[in-house]
Amino acid sequence: MIADEEAFYRALGDRIAELRRKQNLTQQQLADALGLSQRTVGHYEVGRIRVQVYMLPELSDCLGVSISELIDPVRKALSRRKPARRPSERGG
């Protein structure tokens, strides 16, 4: 993973853990609901492995939020950390 991806998946993992706790779920309970191992959920929460795109609808349902509510806070937090890039750096 490149640095931006690592930061995204760590932040997404934090968000998953936060929402899981709000639902009063253990990692094991969330894992059972998703058909995953507790270890996989733990890896998601620390950003060690990527959450697969096809898991997002079920994951967001289990956490009681929309996919946007799951991901948007992560994207916004990461965009605040980055300095704005000049147009010449964006390739256009």
C-alpha cells in the first residue's frame, strides 16, 4: 500500500471501531454478523488489511450507518491533513 492508502485504511479502521463500540458490539459479534473471523475485524480496525469494497454495504448495515456515513468522515479527516496541491502537481 502507498502512504495515502495506509492512512485511509487506518482512519477507516478507527471509524469502524468507533461505530462498532457505539453499537455495543464486540469484534467477535461484528465478525459473526459479517461471516468473518474476529482476527479479520481486528485487522480492519488497525488498518492492517483493506476492507474489501463488496463488504461495505453489509458492514455499514451492521454498524447502523450508510456507506457515506462510514466513509465520508474518514475522507474529510484525511483531506484536512494534506496541504493543497497546485494545479501543476495534479497533472493538469
